[in-house]
Amino acid sequence: MKKFLIVIQLIFFVFTNAVYTQNTNYVPERNATWEEKNPSNYKIDLKKLSEAVEFAKSNEYSGSRDLRIATLKSFENEPFHEILGPTKKRGGPAGMIIKNGFVISKWGDTRRVDMTFSATKSFLSTVAGLAFDKKLIANVNDKVANYIWDGTFDGNHNSKITWEHLLQQNSDWSGEIWGGKDWADRPPKEGGLDDWKNRKLNEPGTVMEYNDVRVNVLAYALTHVWRKPIPQVLKENIMDEIGASTTWRWFGYENAWTEIDGVNMKSVTGGGHSGGGLFISTEDMARFGLLFLNDGIWNDKRLISSEWISKAITPSQPNVNYGYLWWLNKKGDRHWEGLSEKIYYAAGFGGNFIVIDKENDLVIVTRWLEPSKIEEFMQKVNAALN
């Protein structure tokens, strides 16, 4: 009987490992030329795929290539808005389409480093996930005030805020950090300064409001939990592991310094709203996307837990299209018609997208695409698959 059980266990081991191997995508080694495959290998219509790529190239983001100018123009209605961190003139449209880990199409300069704006938020979410996986954050429903006791989360309102509230952008945190006031970030079109400053606060978890100041508070809190700079955490635990280049950088504002263990370190931003954020190449963005397509595994090594990824792409109560700093293609205001509801993506100002399409085993990175055109672009890519 014992021998029989051992044989069964061996068969199960061989079978599960065979299945695991079959489902593991190719991943490029560090500094390697990313291997390409002809789309026809996957029965993808080359003509339709080429049409999708041409669409992306011909629908460039209409804002200035000088991103300092583009940012100031786009947020000119915000009171006190100014550039507080680095900016960089951008390149033209660029992108990559990855199938089963292989490149089936690419365009533009995929190694050029550009700002990525709020696509940075999905990287910040991952840093929170690493803290969760390493038990630095015991539970996403813990009050952040139990971890950060310096006054940032004091008061009847802010003391209610959990890590999940910050990650889902429904905390309604009230205050100021690095010169940014929460109420001055994307204020309502109606009313004025007095109305915005004296507004009624929403109960944490009830209303989603896209707000960079509050995301910067999350970055600050995570810096203190990790006790080291966030870019270092990302580098050691993710970017080095997936063979990313040495060219990416993650910046904070000029004045965003905090002291931990007697060491001054920069607290980064979750976007480029006022400068800063992640500056990165298309290829490194694609590697990051491929890690998520592979459910947090790279070269047979788990870097992010399945539990975290599942949490990150679960719709929040106030907004079915938003998880933990990832956008979700559920049936809601931001649903891409005719496309899988399992799609999720990072999105940034100026048309920076990392799209994870698990159903079709695709990662799609597109940069400097007019943001209003992303749905049509994705529909064109999808049409090439069928």
C-alpha cells in the first residue's frame, strides 16, 4: 500500500510539473535581445495587427513633447499647482505586443527612457504587495495609523484609514504633504477655494477620488514601513529579478526628504502630476507586465504572491473599474467594449499603458497614444486575434 501511494505521488508530481512547464511563458534574460515570433505562429492576422500598430503610431498624444509644458497646461486649473520634481522631454509613440512571452510586434524606440506618470501607481501597488508578502503589513485592513504614528494619520477622520483605502484611492485622506494639499488636487469644477478647503469629508472606503497627494502619502507610509527608499525595494525584489535594464529611475519631489534610522531618504511620488514618478523604457515596462501575466513568477521563481495579485485586481466597492492602483476592464464607466473583463492595466498621463490580457496570454505596452484612443486600439488588437 505504501509503495502504491509513493507511485501515485510521483505520477502527480510529474504531471503537475509538466502542466506547470507548459504554462510557463518564455522570459528574456537580462541584456538579451527579446526573442520575436511571427504572429502567424499563433494564428494572428498579421494585416489586422499591423493596422492596430499603425493606429497607435498615427494617434500620438496631442500634448507638447516637452512634458513640463504639457503637465502645467493640463493641470492649470488646480490652485497652487507647480512642478516640484524632475520632468523630461518625451519621445514619439512606442510600444510592444507580447504573446506567450515573445515579441510579436513593436514600434518606436522601445529602449528610450521616458516619464510614465500614473502608470507608476501600479509599481507602487507592487511595493505594497511585497510588504504584505513579507509580513511588514499584517493585513490590508489594518489602520495605517498603527504603523505611522508621526501625525500623518492623526484625527477622527485620518485615523480610520486603512492600507486598502489608500490602495483603492477611496481614503479621502485630508492634509498636506510635500507642499501638496489634498483638496487642491483635481478639485471639483464647481465652487472655489473656500468650498474645497471646507468640504465635507467622505467616510473612508465609500467614494473613490483619483488624487496624487494621497498616493504620495501611501508612498511615504511605505517608505517608513520598509525603512529604506522605495526604488531600492523595487530594484532588489522585482526589477533585478526580471532582468530589467539599469536605466529606469524613480523620483520624488525636490523637498520630499524624510529621516529614518538617522538616514535621510527621498520619498517618491506615485506619478508625474507635479514632476517625478517612474522614468522607464518600454522594454522594462513590458518585463513588468510579463511578470504579472505569469502570475508573479519569473524563471520559475515567485516574486509576488498570487494572493496579492488577486487582491490587487479585485474591484473596489466604490469603483468596479479600480483595484489596488490598477485599472480593471469590468462593466463600468471605463469598460472597453467587446474585450475581456479579465483585462487589467496600468495607465498614465499622455497615453502610457501596460495592459495584461490573461485570457489571450498578451502583454501590451503602448506609449504616447492619445488616451481617448486606447479602447479603439485594444479593439483593433483583439480583432487580429480572431
